[in-house]
Amino acid sequence: MIPDILASRYASSEISEIWSPEGKVSLEREFWIVVMKAQQNLGVDIPESAINSYEKVKHQIDLESISKRERKLRHDVKSRIEEFCDLAGHQHIHKGLTSRDLTDNVEQLQIFRSLKIIRLKSVAVLHQLASWSLRTKNISLVARTHNVPAQPTTLGKRISMFGEEILFALGRLDHLIENYPMRGIQGAVGTRLDQLELMNGDEKKVRALNELVLEHFDCHSVMNSVGQIYPRSLDLETVKSLIAISSGISSFAKTLRLMAGQDLATEGFQQGQTGSSAMPHKMNARTSERICGFHHVLNGYGAMLTGISGDQWNEGDVSCSVVRRVALPGSFFAVDGQLEATLTVLKEMRFYEARIKEELEQNLPFLASTVLLMEAVLKGGGRENMHLAIKEHAVAVAEKLRQGKSSLNEFARCLAEDQRIPLSLKEINAVLNDPEKFTASAPEQAEKFAISVDNWTTRFPEAKDILPENLL
């Protein structure tokens, strides 16, 4: 069998096991046994010895044997039914079930369990981001808009900005998990006909069957009215929630890559690591690049699932199968790989405060232009007139600086000598000599972000101790 490159190279063992062929067969067999036990409890004639026989062989998974059956039957579920029954020596599984009673519920259980893992790792990422944000909340640096120096901010504030986006996405993911609806055992077209026949028309027992099965798998919600399949828009919503988590992480990684290119930061470079096969000096931000790549992969799977959402014929068909078999496991492999890479970067990254300070000093007079604009307005200057005058001097001095024909001090002198601007050189220098004022609410915003994250780590304390698996 050709391995899934996302699973074999990037995803953690926990997620990979859930979506592996063996993992799916194992979960199907668990589902069949749970249904048998529930049916037996509700009066269906299933001998205890038969259930014990299925229990004994449930881990004897021979994928090649199942594959041989499928090549003959051309039906994947029937091949797995026959395999399990032959191993157990009984024919009591799948009573009153249709294929989608098995496959849709099992795939939803894979999704449900994977979502819980992703939620926990997202909290772990936020915990690390909050720690970094608090540690760096007072380190001033050049904030950039359009990738051009804009105003001062702090490093902690910048980190919290991306963390805030992840926090919002986590709330959406959490809501999905807590309200995730299972298809349940509904029959061939969603009317529960076969289960009603099996239980002599007792609707209470049929409802109880769903409740017992869902209780075993720790699921709390079941759909009331579905057809052969559950709506594929739920799959789209699931992957959209993963894309939302990925978005803030990808933006953080892209910014770290930009900072690394300006010698302001590094994602980490371990002893013995090679950055380039040709250029020995290179220390590329390759893990952060990978993080951004995973976001593109997720967007691709989202586009695939958009295509099958809203495309249901009558009570359902299986034209969605090939898409879902690729997009659902792929999405979880991608987001899990991204979270693993992110935890690695957060563990190893460093910031070069001397270079951050140097860049700030090189740009500081211009970064203060909005503060000077407000000071001039407070002293009676018209806002647009003041903007025009300050802009003229800023552009002119910046151009001279680029040509090596001026110094940073010239900007303040030019402003003070301009009769249109009601500020003296003393007043301008007073502004420029108080750089802590320029960061404004940045430290406080970092602190509030950390408090918000603390609410999540209180709920999921185990997230604090999550470490990435070994990363290539």
C-alpha cells in the first residue's frame, strides 16, 4: 500500500493511527460489537458466545485478505463484514444496518476523535504563544504595515495579535466539537425501517439503540432526520474550522520568516542542521515555510469539500466517497503536521534584541510622525495641513538618508523650522525622547491575551505539557 506522505512524514502517530486502514477497520469492528451488545440488551437474539467470539478476533486485521474479498465482491463494506464473520465463526454483526450506518458513523467518530486532538494541540500552541507574549511584552520593535515601517509596537503585542486570531478560531472549533451531531443508526434511507422490524416495531427501543451506541463513544448529539448519508456540509464546516485554526498560525509563521530575513529572529537552528546543500552559511526558516505550506494544503481540501457540499441527490449517493477518502484524513494530517511544526518552532525560536533595537533606532523619528501630528493638532494646527507638512519633510529626509546625504536628526530640525507646524524643537525632541509612550496599549494587550489563554489551559491543563514529536 502506498503511504500517505502527509501521514508518514508530518502527522503525529496519534492522528495517523486514527486514519490508518488498520485503525478504520478496528473502529468498525468496535462499532459492530457495540451495536450487537446494545441490540442484545434491547431483546434481539444474539448469543453472548457470539459476541465473545467477535471480541476475541477483533484485532486480527488482515488488510490483504479484506482486499482480496473486495476485488471479488466490488463492495468494501460487504468484504469487511464477511472477513469479520468468518474470523468469528458467526453472522450476527450488521443486523438491520446499511453500509452508511457503518461507514458514516465510523468516519464521524474518526473526525470527532481527531477534532479533540486538534483542540488540545491548539491550546498547547496558544499556551506557548501566551508565554512568549508575556516575556516580550515590553520589547519595542518596528511595526510594519504593507511590510513598510509604520509605528512602534512590542514583540509581545505582535505575537498576541496572531494568537488572538487562533483564539477566535479555537472558539469555533470548540463549539463544533461540543455540538457535533452524529448520523446515528438510521437505515437505508433514514427511516429506521430495518431496526424497527428487528425490534418488533418498538420505536422506544430503536431510539434507545442510538443512545446506547452514542453513549459508548462519548457523543452527545444525533441527527433527527437524515437520508442515506449525513449532510456533507458538515464535513465542509469541519475542515473550515481547521482552516480557521491554520490561518492565524500561518500568518505567525510568515511573519517569523520575514523577521528571520531581516536578522531580527530565528525559528531555531540545531547543532548539525544544514540550511542549504550549496550555501554553507544559510539558516533557512524551513519549518515555518512548511507551516505556511500546510495552510495551502488545507485550503485545497476545503475547495474539494466545497464541491460535494450542496450536491446531494434525493436521500443520498456515494459520488462523494472518493473526495472524502482523500480530503478528510488529508485535512487532519495537514493541520496536525502544522501544529506539530508550530510547537517545534515555539520551542526553538529566538529573537535578536540588539538587531530589533537597532532597526527601531534607524526608523524612530519617522515612526513618531503620527504622534507629532497629534501634538501639532492639539496646538491648533489643522489636521490635513499638518499631515501635508510633516509628510513633505518625512519623504524628503528619508530620500536623503537612502542616498547617505542626511542624518536622522535632520527630520526634527526640519519640522521645527517649518512655520506651518506649531511645534518647537524642544517639544519635538521631548516626543522623540519618550519612546515608551509610542507602544501605547501594546503591553496591556499582550497581558489580556495571556489571560484569555489561561482560561483554556485551566480547562485543558494537559495542554501545557504537550511537546512535538520528532520532526524531520
